[in-house]
Amino acid sequence: MNRRHVSGVAIILLLASVSLAQTQQRESLRGLSGVYVYIHPLGKDVEAGGLATSQIEKAVQAQLRDAGITLQDEPQPADGSANLVVTIDTVKTQGVYLYEVEVVLLQEVHLARRQVPDPFPSETWGTKVIGLTTANRMDLILEPLKSTVAGFIADYSAVNAKPRAPN
């Protein structure tokens, strides 16, 4: 085989593995009746720039509620103690802030190869976005946050039927 064929096969295999991983992430959401939302406390720099942990929590919860996803007051064992975890990290470099917005779903899982009855938490769905902002424009982080939560909502909705409106 020549180099072009090898490169072409490698690209096809890479795309197939990415597609499979996305499908598996989405499938891990099937049957969830709702999620508990946990927001990691924001750093002092972010809060000084005008973005509060409570603001992030309200924005995420409103977006999920608007999509019809039930918000739980605490993780529910019947749903694998599903936690939708939002983490926003920043690093200051040369006068700007590099930020990472990460949204992951943690659920209790069992290993297929082991017969241990006790589950353990594992990330079954996740995505992240990286960007730049300045100290006085931390509010710009809200847009990529909304985008990552929208990705969760899209995958959740793809595998869970919408509740029917009463007649």
C-alpha cells in the first residue's frame, strides 16, 4: 500500500471511532428521568470579572428546564446518581484569560468483567470548549457554556422521548 491509501484508511478509522464514541455517550443518557446539577465554584478572577457561580447555576438550570429535562434536588440512585457537572477554569497569561468550559455527566457504573455489586462514579458523557477573554469580559464565557449545555440537551433528547402534554 502506498502512503495515500494508508493515510486514507487511518482517517476513515479515526472518523469511525469518533462516531462510535459519540453514539456511546448519547446512549449513556437513555432512560435518565432527570439530572442533578453541580456547578464547581468559580475562581476569584472569574467572580471579580462579573460572573458568579449562582449565575452559572441559574443559566444551566433554566436551559435544562426549558428543554423539559427534570432537575433533581439530589442525585437519584434510580438514575445512577446522575450528576451534570459544570466546571469553568481560567488561566491568566499575557493580560488575557484562557478559559475552559467543561460539562460532563457522571453516573454510577459497573464493570462488565467484574461481578462486584458496588457501582462507582464514571464520566459517561462530556464535552469542553476552550477560549480567550479579558478580565472585564468574563460574561463572554456564558455563550460557550450555553453551547455545551445545548449539546447535552440534544443528545439527551435524541434518546429520551419527550413527555406528552396532557389531553
